[in-house]
Amino acid sequence: MDLITTHANADFDALASMVAARKLYPGARLVLPGSQERAVREFMSLSEDLAKIEYERDVSLESVSRLIIVETRLAGRIGRMAQLVGKKGLEVHIYDHHPRTAEDIKAEKDVYKKTGATTTILAELIKKQEIKITPLEATIMALGIYEDTGSLTFPTTTMLDIDMVSYLVSEGADLNLVASYLKRELSDKELKLLAQLIQSTEIHIINSIHVAIAAATSEEYVEDLSLLAHKLEEAENYNVSFVMVQTKDKVQFIARSNLPFVDVAKIAGVFGGGGHHSAAGAVIKDMNLSEVRERLIDYLHSHIRPDIKAKDLISAKLPEAGPDEPVRRVRDKIAASGTEYAVIRERGSIAGIAAIKDLEKAISRGFGHSRIKGYMSGKIFPVKADTSVYAIQDIIYEKGVGCVPVFEGAKLLGAVTRSDLLRAFHARLFEEPRGKTSGRLYTLNLTSKIKRSFPKKMAELLKFIGRTADDMGFSAFAVGGFVRDLLLGVENLDIDIVIEGNAIEFAKRLAKELCGCYVHHKRFGTATVFFGGKFKIDVAMTRTEIYERPAALPTVKFGPIENDLFRRDFTINAMAFKLSRHGFGELLDPFKGRRDLKEGRIRALHDLSFVDDPTRIFRAVRFEQRFDFRIEPHTEDLIKKAVGLKMVDRTQKQRIREEMIAILSEEKPLKAVRRLAELNELRFVAPALKLTRPAAGLFDSVDEVLAWYDAVRLKRRHVLNRWLIYLGALLDGLDTAEVQKICDEFVFMKADCAKLMSYKRSADKALLFLSRKEKLRPSQIYDCLEGLSVEVLLLMMAKSGFQTARRRIMDYLTKYADIKLSVRGDDLTKKGIRPGPHFRQALKKTLHAKLDLKIKTKAEELDFAMRHFKS
Ligand code: CTP
């Protein structure tokens, strides 16, 4: 018996190919594996003639002597019929328009033709053999061709497809019927899914190619996902697109490409699927959506790329030196060679690499005569001449080295440095209009994310900033925390802009355009634009920072955006996106910050980061705790080293103060303080400072007290310095003199120092008084707490173990503190009282009487005060 089958989830091309094959193998049984696409099922239920199609579950395979497979040649796609493959004496014939692959079923006859639809191949054979077909058969076959060629519009369409449609029409194919099945409306569910796909679409720029990736989840298997993929592609006109939908236990995957060098059949093959160069798909069982996405992106990175090798990147031969040569001489050799590194050789082999940056530092500290041995890095990661640029990029960024030596066999050809890498991407991969090179490793376009995340006005403002810069011949980028938070989906309206060009001129122009004003700091090339009464934008020139001495403030020079990103603290803060008209929204992420954001990692950009700027040891903890990330092990080692070297002591104390304030301003900062203690960083605030158990308990109580304060919504809201309350908690174990020393050393604002000191001086005594069991009059409570700031009062509440004392402070804050006298000094002078010290005394007594509810009205107040004078 002959049995004709096709792939599971049959579409019209599969169904039509089976019907056509039966014309070539008369008497064969048609058997469908698995389920079918919705439209196919509907069509079958309406067409009685097709009742001759059977389902795999109803058919015994025993007597099959010839298996005819159409529209696929993969065993994994033909359901139960796969059991027949390899059966002794069984003949297999295949008709398929998918290119052959190594995984194909071995067949006695395998007919392949590069056509838009498999039906076309079979229709041509029918035509050649002059086999008669019915109008219904012609209609089904036309449906097959129309569907797989997008009504003859897909780039995969061939002349033969068109010829065969013409032949089928001449055989009576009903094009109205064809059209009614092809142009089916999307169901509600499909529309929702399409919206999900459009919303989720990310444009990745992988090795300079724009790739759209859309992902969604669906409760059930999506029968006609290729239609949705087609709609998405049609709507946005992507060159390369991937659509993936997670259902309960599978990921459906559809891939499309219009580019000759992006073969999506190969890409689908990675996931066990297949298809054509330009259209392919897979059903993936053992991975979830994010695993598929990750695998896909990794694969694309390593497979679609221009071919640049290590040997093409070497810009100059590195100078060489012996391990005992003095630092200064090696520095001079490097400077003379025009590079940034030297190779240190010891008895023929490479012992280390010295960077001019490190040598300059050593010289400035008086170590110019020391042997280079102590100042080189032993971390060497040699590569071969034909190592790809991407592999080198991974080494340089992941191992945190500035350069890698390149070998051809045993011969050292030179080295590829970080700058060579940037230059490579600069010159080769990208071209920008106006003859300007951009060379940036843009990896993703954030336009749709920007649209989704910000109010319309904000997105327009960003575009306006870009256009204004364009018009001045500059390039503008959004940068730093603003970009990080956009990617994280955390609200942040503090726009940080960097300008490749004159930032101050730009700020001036922007302020004018926005009818605002600006202030600038010439030395740093930064400015702030204020507009609309309450908005501000920080603008800076893209800069290269040179740290003359470790821990000193850097000298600033103009440089390209890549250098600006390289001077930053952590990978997650070293991303920018373009604001210019051309390429708006393109993310520049040379240090894989986005990956670290996804994986929750705080990673320094290079080994000297904490030496250059020790305040970063506090920032690392702040970001780690804020986002619930983890400082990655190498960065943690670098922090520990910087702590050990007491680098922080060389930094201006005010900068540490600002970092401490920032940490203590975070929500529930105890976690971060714990981590500071763990990394031994609290010693930089005060050598004796420890996070004791009572202090940690006090932090928790402050959280509670602040929650209460937020909930009571006092009428006269005080702008609270929350950080100050937590700082008071942290310093609670220190004595008054130690706290005074911290206030002086870190130059806290006078008002803040006064609050800390008043807590130190008054809190214990006041709490003792307020904890008394006996009844206290409101005036007594008022007298005890008057003059203390809200921060100090809240800290006292947190500190007190006694509910009575807490209650009394709450009463003070919510009732007594706001009580004022209606009677004024003038009222007393009008009564003939001469002003003097007794005046204040009288008013105070009157206030006490009012607090204690002995008097109420203004007349009573005046009467009370006058009686006080008389007595
Ligand atoms: N930066 C740095 N090193 C520092 C301080 C800042 O590299 N010591 C860079 C980072 O790129 C950072 C940007 O400057 O993203 C802006 O700094 P800042 O406003 O302090 O931090 P944000 O990242 O915006 O974080 P936050 O959300 O706390 O404001």
C-alpha cells in the first residue's frame, strides 16, 4: 500500500501537496499526522471530497510498502509515520521545496526544487504527465501555492509558482474561494497575541544587522503563528525577524529573513526545526522563552558577522622590555612607540604586559626607578592571528584587560588593544551619513521601549534634544542612570545628556528653545538646563578623564562617547542611547551592561576603577542593594583590595559624605549598611564604627516610625531628611565627641550637624522623662520636646523602648507642635505692657495654659496673659 503524508500542523501547502501527490500515486491513502492549522481544518470540514483524508490514529501502518512524504523531509515532523522510516523493504519518496540538510530521511527518490511552494513541484509533474485534475483539486493546489508564497509576493516566489497558478486557473481553480480562505480575519485571541508581539519587539543590532525579536506567551498552541509573523513583518518591514511564543511546554519559533547572508533555515536548525533560507520555523520543547532568546542572540552574534580577525586589528607593534628595566625607561619606550602597552619578556617568554597609564601613576608616586616587574600585569590572554574580533572583545571586556598579545605560531605579531577594538568597530562596521564615522557597537534600538515607558511629552523632548544637537553639528546621547533605569523599567525622569561637541553652547541653545535658563561649569564642560518651572536636564560634553593621581579628581578632556562610557563606574551605568534623527534610540553598550542588568550583576569596567575613584566602593553597594543585584566576584575582590589599601582616605571626605547620604537615602538602607560593614567600608566613616545588633535594630525601628509618619499625613508637612535619621541610628553607639568629629571632618551642613548633636545631647534625658509612668501635662511634653527637629523626634521614637514615650512624641508631633497663640505681642502693648523679657515669659505661660486646655479663645488668652503680669 502507498501512504502519503506530510508534516504535523499541516498548512494549505502541505494539504495541497498531499492531494497533488495522490494524482501521481493513484490509490494511495492520505494520512495527516498531529493537528492542522485552523484554516485547513475549516476547509476540510467544508469539503466533502476531502473526506478521503485520514488521521494517523485511525490507520494501521503494517501494510505500507511505499511512503510518500511531501513538504518536509524530517522524521521528527511526520508523527507516527516516522516509525516506518528505515523499515526493511519500505520505499520512501520525498517531494519538498525545503533545501536538503544532513538530518533528512534517506529516500529512494527525493525531488527538490527551489520554489515558493511544494505544491508547485507536484503541479508541474501533473501538468507534464497530462494527468486530469478536478476544479476542486485545482483550487486546493492554488490555495497551497498562494499561501506559501504570500499570494505570490514573498521573495521566495519563483516563475514556476506563477506558471503553475496560471495552469491551475486554466484547470478551473476558483480564485474567489482561494481568496476567501487566505484573507481570513484574525480572531480576537490572535489580535491580542499580535499586539503582545508588537509591544515586545526588540530591535537588536547584532554585528551591524538589525534583527527584530518578538516574544509572547499564550495559554494554548498558536495554530497559525506564521500568519501573525507575516503580519508583524508586514507592519514593521523588518529585514530579519524572529517570533517566539511560549505555550505550556513548548516554544513556537518562526524566523524570517530578507538578507542573503542571514539564513534562517540554519538558525531554525539550531532549535531542531528547519525551512528555507528566508522563512523557517521550529517547535522547541526543552527550553523556555528566555533560554531560546538567549541562545538565539548568542548564535546570531557568532554566526552573522563580518569577518575581522586579530591579525587585521593590530595597529602597531608593541615595544618590548626586560623585567628588570626601570619603570621610567619602559614608559619612554611605550610613549615613543605611539601605543599604550609594552610586552615584558623574561628569558624569551612573555612575563607580563605594562600599561603606560599604570607606569605614569607609578612615576608620579616616585617609583620611576623601580623595576618594571612590580608594575606589569601578569594577566596575559594570548590569541591566535585568526581569532575573531568578537572573541577578542569578550576577552578584553570579561577579563578586564587592556590588550591581548597576538601570535602566529610562536611568533608574537603584536597586540590588540581596547582602542584597536573600538577603532575596528568604528571604521568597519558602521557608516553614518554626513561622512561622519560612528563605529559604535549598537546592540539594540530602544525606540519602542521609550514610547512605552515615558509620557509622550518626554519622548518628544528626547527627540527634540537630538534634533537640536544635529542642527548644531553635534551628536547627543542619553546616558548613565537614565538609560539603566529605562532598561530596568524603573521610573527616572532625571535626563542625563552627553554631547559630542560643545555642551555649553548646546545647553545655551536648548535653554533658549525651551524658554528656560541654564547654568554651566566651564571647567568640567557641564551645564544644567532648567525649564517649564520644575524640569531640568543635565548636559555634559563626552569626556575622557585622566586621573593624574589615584583618588584625585580627574582632569577632563573632550573625547568620543566610547571614552565617556569607559570612564564610568559600572557596566550597568556605562550605556548610552542615541538621540540624533539618524538612529534615534540605538543603544550603545560596549561593556555588556544590558546583560549584567539582566543577570543582576554589578561589574566594574576595569581593574583600576576603585583606585581612580574610591567613592565607587560605596556606589557598588548602593546599586547592589537597590536592585537586589550581586557585586560579581572579581569586582568584589577589587573593592576589598581598594579597602585594604585605604584608597578612600585619599579622597575628599565631602565626596564620601555624599555617597553615605545617597546610601542612607535609599529605601530601607539597612541591607546596604550591612553590606558596607561586611566589606569593611564603615571604617572610612569612623575607625570605631561597627554595625552593632542594637544599631541594626534601630534601623528597623526607624523604618517603622517613618511608615507611621507617612501614614499620619501631618498638615504642616516637613521636608524630612530621612538619611539623617538613619545616620543618627548608625552613629548611635558613638559618643558625643566622636559624632562631633565626624560632623567636622565630613563637613556636614551646619543645620544637619546641629540636629545630630542635639540628638546626642538631649535624647536620652528627654526619653527618660517621657517614659515616666505618671501623667504628664501636654505643656510638660511640649516643654521637653520643643526646639527638637522632626528628624530627631522620629529618631527618638525609634530609639525608645517604651510605648509611653513613643505615644507622647506622637502626640507632640500630631497635636501640640502646631498649637499657636492667637494673642500677639501687639495685643499686650496695646494694653499698656512694655515689651521686655517678661513678655516672652508671659506668652509661654499662656501657651502652656492653652496646651493644657485651660483657655481656648483669644479673649481668654489675653485675659490669662494680663493676669500673669498682674501677679
Ligand atoms: N558616575 C561614575 N562614577 C561616579 C559617579 C558617577 O562613573 N563616582 C557615572 C555613572 O555612569 C552614573 C552617572 O555618572 O550613571 C551619573 O551619576 P549619578 O547621578 O550619581 O548616578 P545615577 O547612575 O544616575 O544613579 P541614581 O539613580 O542614584 O541617581
